[in-house]
Amino acid sequence: MREFELKYGCNPNQKPSRVYMENGNELPFEVLNGRPGYINLLDAFNGWQLVKELRNATGLPAATSFKHVSPAGAAVGLPLNDTEKKIYWVDDLGELSPLASAYARARGADRMSSYGDFIALSDVCDRDTAKLIKREVSDGIIAPGYEDEALEILKEKKKGNYCVLKMDPDFIPEEKERKQVFGVIFEQGRNNALIDEGFLGDIVTINKDIPDSAKRDLLISLIVLKYTQSNSVAYAKGGQAIGIGAGQQSRIHCTRLAGQKADNWFLRQSPQVLGLPFLDEIRRADRDNAIDIYIGNEYEDVLRDGSWQRIFKTRPEVFTEEDKRSWIDKNTDVALGSDAFFPFGDNVERAKKSGVKYIAQPGGSIRDDNVIETADKYGMVMYFTGLRLFHH
């Protein structure tokens, strides 16, 4: 297949639309089920690159959950503990395969943003992963292959219309990439930067003690950023991104947004949230919405009379700001990557509030001394990678 016609482009009025290879070669993917859209394919190809690089960097199966050309979550296949199984709504599925664990983590980090995602897997999709995907609201999936039973499970989604793509794992694109904006063609070399332990560069802080697990998490954050709309910052812990701040014009706003998402991820693990007395018939998506409101500033929307009765068996206590702060302070040893330098120490100050201890950023600000001084104040370990990772 050298060309694939699409229903429309980004919006229904943008017709005609297609994907094709300029050099006349075969497209590097097959459509096994459903019909992908323009944005689906943008998510699929960005997501595929991300999980392939995670697989190469860590040696572990990887998954990502994409929405509107940025990852909502990404992870590698480490086992889930009991609390993680509960907050990712998979505690009824028994022991999961490494690939299924990776997707549970990727989907579970920011379930609000992952709703209706496009999934990318680094490895052949197995039965465990397909069963997990089947019960989530998702637009489609791309993987290098599918077990027979897994493919049949996925084909049942969306009344048989779920988009299933098979990617050629050996495909290597041309060294130059092009796109057109307002009739003008842009050309550049592909971003072939290899993000591995050597990429991290020099530690510029006094503290240079970093465990292998934190190095892994820094690599995850940086690979995530390579395929996230800039400006971007990513927090990572335990083999997964836990907060991604994408597409912000201000660096500090990226750090705050990603930090808030990381805080929400950790708040979901608190006794107050784990013990919420949901009605038995409440669906997972509605539980996610209720939790997001409950741990936020608009908690009265789910606690006022006439509202809580539709969600909970009994009215939960208010999760006070003091109690939330006390719980978030227990989150430690978080890794953070930034796609460009921190211009001021305020980014480090905000990162500290979400438990960050390890940072990787390019460096190069005229205020690097202030940024390093702030990191040293908290005993952090900070790398200067020397390479920006903008993505547009």
C-alpha cells in the first residue's frame, strides 16, 4: 500500500486528505481493523517512535497513551504493586504481563487526559494487554504485531470499528523530513539524538549520588519530551511518566502543570481517595472524573447535597489543603526532565514541591548559576545534557 485515503484532515472541512510515501515506497504500516484518521496517524507514528526508543533505552516493554500529538502517559513494563493496581483499575485482572503493566501505567498516570487515547506498544500485543485495552475508551492502537487472540479481542471494540495498526518494526525513515506550512516547505534533519545513559551528560550539582532507577526514570522523562509538543517538562518515577506538561509558552508553566499532574497521581494513592465509597454502578470514567474534582479546588461539586448521592454511598470528608500537602510531601525521589534549559531557579523550587530529587535539562541559561545554587540548596542531583529537545 503506497497511499491511504483519509476521511478528512484535522477537521471535517479539510478535504481531501491522504497519507503517502514521496519516494513511492510502501507505507510502513497495515490497517488490520477500523479506519484511522489524520490525527490518529499523527499520534500513532509519534507514539511508535517513543515506545521503540524506550524499549531500546531500558530493555523493557514499553507503552504510551497519546492524545492530540502529545503523550498523556508513557511507561515501561515493571510489576505493579497493590496500590498501583487499585488506582489504575486493574486489581481485578490478576497478574499482568510486562506489556500490560506498561500500558496500565501509561494509561493510569493521567486518566483524564488518556480518555479516548491512541495507544502505541513496543512489543507484540498479548492477550493481557488486549483485555485491558478492551475495557478502556480508546481510539486505536499501533504495535509491531498481535497475538491471534489479542487481535480478536481488539476487533470487538467500538462495535467492530476499533482502529488496529500493525507497524513495520524494521522501517527506517529518510534522514530528512519535510512539512508544508502556508505553502512554504520546511526541511530539516530528523532528530536522531540517541537518549541513553551517556546522553545525560555532566552532573553540575554538589550531590552526584544517583541510583540506576533514577537514571532510568530520567531517560524515560527525556524520551517522552522528545515526542511532546514544546515547551514541555516531564516528571517520572518507578518506570513511568507521572506528570507531563506539554505545549506551554512559559517554562515555569510547564513545570507547574506537570507538577500538578504528578501531585494528582500521588494523591490518588492516598487513604482518603482509595477509601472513597463509590456507588457500585459508577463506571471507571465517572470515578476518574469524581476523583479529579474531589482532589481539586472545586471539590464541592461532588460533595454538595444533591450531588454526592449520585456518586457515593456516603458523603466523603473534605480532603483539606493541609491534608493534601501532608500526603504530597511523602512523594520523594522523583525524576524530572526539561526539553530546554531552566531560565531561573523558580522551576527547581516548584519541582521540589512535588518530590523531585533528580533533574536532567540542557543547561545554557545566563542564570545557570542560580539554577544550580537552587538545586544544591535541596541536595538535588542535576545533569546538564547539552542538547535541547524541542518538538513541533
